[in-house]
Amino acid sequence: MPRAAALFRGTESFVTVGDWLRFAVSLFNREGLEFAQGTPHAGDEALALVKWALHLDEDVQPFLAARLAAAEIAEVKAALARRAVDRTPLAYITGQAWLGGQSFAVNEHTLIPRSYFVELIQGEPDLGAWLGKREPKRILELCTGSGCLALLLAHRYPRARVSATDLSNAALDVAEHNILLHRLADRVELRQGDLFGAIGDERFDLIVANPPYEPSELCDHLSPELQHEPRLALDGGADGMELVRRIVREARAHLTPQGVLAIELGGLRDAVTAEFPAVPFEWPVLADGTTAVCVIRAKDLPQ
Ligand SMILES: C[S@@+](CC[C@H](N)C(=O)[O-])C[C@H]1O[C@@H](n2cnc3c(N)ncnc32)[C@H](O)[C@@H]1O
């Protein structure tokens, strides 16, 4: 029996939205799916996926006892099979992800938004702790993917102009779509290229980067869900530091004198500190207790 058909053995009597919602939660837990790409629990994913498959409203409560047509059950089964058999992440099935209360279009050319930067853009302390009273006029976001961080920055700093770069043209197509969805085309622009190669000799008050920072070896053994994401978005070379190292070395030439650089680099704190012992990196403690983002002032960066 094909894998997808076996999944639904014994579900012949399921007819309501509630039946399928409950089944989806059990299925996701039973199959040991990974929930590391924006929705942390089987229940959240099941709810989002069943709602999406049935074109339901935000509040599903009034419809839990509603009976489904055979064609609707087929839609739900197809969505559940993509998630549980193909292990396609929820966001790639629905084409949508959320970060910082904002919605972004995504596809398999973009990382699914989940950056720690959302805390430093919207939370406390935010990047303002390093920028002082100065609102940044020009912001650069390197490695923009779906454009989510560039757009959150543009919302946070309504007078700033934001430039966002990526090596991947396919990712930039998604970012362009998101800029239009957020109606920010007058202040957010995209550039294609290899890190600072995309921006010539321009300077910025704030540079934010969430580059690929996983060691290549680790990328060879990712969960099936993470393997759906572009390797270009995750693989930071042999030690994970390939892009981080280039950003630290090259950023000063692209910052204004009072400018600030912030990089998300996961677990690379010891590696970056050892490689640049003269740089006084600052490490804001994030909500989960980690220090996955460093902040450096322009004057403290290598010349
Ligand atoms: C970790 S993802 C971050 C995406 C997005 N900023 C976010 O936080 O969701 C890294 C991005 O860097 C891009 N990238 C990889 N190598 C690059 C390079 N050499 N220059 C510019 N962008 C690069 C990838 O295409 C990917 O979109």
C-alpha cells in the first residue's frame, strides 16, 4: 500500500472539521515531524494546515462540527500527506510565514522566516540601544531571502531607506513580491550580488545580516523538513564562518562613522571571538537565553 494511503487507514468514518483536525494532530505527533520552522507544536501546524486546505477563517471554532464534502476531505488528505510523507514544511505548503506579527510570502527558494532579529527590531533591548537617539537614515540588510528583516526594519524605522541584498535571484523574486505586499516599494530596494559586492562603495548607518552560518557537515545531516530549505541559505562553509568572517572584515568600509553592524550567527560566538580577538563584540541575551546575535560599532571593526 503506498505510504500516503496507509496514513489514512481507519479514517473512513471521519466526516467533520473536528475529526480531521484531531487526526492531523495525532498524525503529526505519531510520525515524529519536526517543528522548528516557525510553528512550535503539532497542534498549531495541524490547525493552520486544515484551515488552509479548507479555506476557513481565522476562527475555526464555529465549524468544528461541520461535515465535509468528499472533495474537501481529499484536499485535507493531500495537504496532510505533503506534510507527513514528503515532510514539506507548513510554510512551503501554504506559501506564507509569519514573523513579528507580519505575514510574508515564501517558497522553497527562501529560508522560512524565524530570525532572532525580530527581538532586536521589535523588542527590548532593540538595536536603538546601540544607535542611540539617532534614527538610522540608511539601512543595509545583507542576505535578505524573503525580505522579511528588511521589511520589519522599514516598518520599525519609518523614515529610513532600506537596501536589501541576496546572491539568489529566485529569493529576490520573493522579496520583491513581499515589498509590494507591504506597500514599501518607495523605501525598500533590492540588489543582487555577493555580500557587499552588491552595493559598491555606499555607506549605511545600520547593517543587519542573517547569513548562512551552519557548518557544511551539519547541513549534510539535516532533518527532512530543513532539507527542503535552500542549502545556500544554511551552509556557512566548513566551519560555518565563511560569510560571517567576510562580513566582519568588510563591514567597516560600508558604515558611517557612528554606524552599527549586527550579525546573527547561531552558536558561533566562541569561533568569531577567537578569530577577531581585538573586536569588542557585544552579545544581547535573547529571550531563549542564547547569544546568537552580535553587535559591533563601526569604530571597533577591523580597518
Ligand atoms: C539564513 S538566510 C536569511 C534570510 C532572511 N534574511 C531571514 O532572516 O529569514 C541567508 C540568505 O543568504 C543568502 N546568501 C547566501 N550566500 C550569500 C552571499 N554570498 N551573498 C549574499 N547573499 C547570500 C541566501 O540566498 C539566503 O537567502
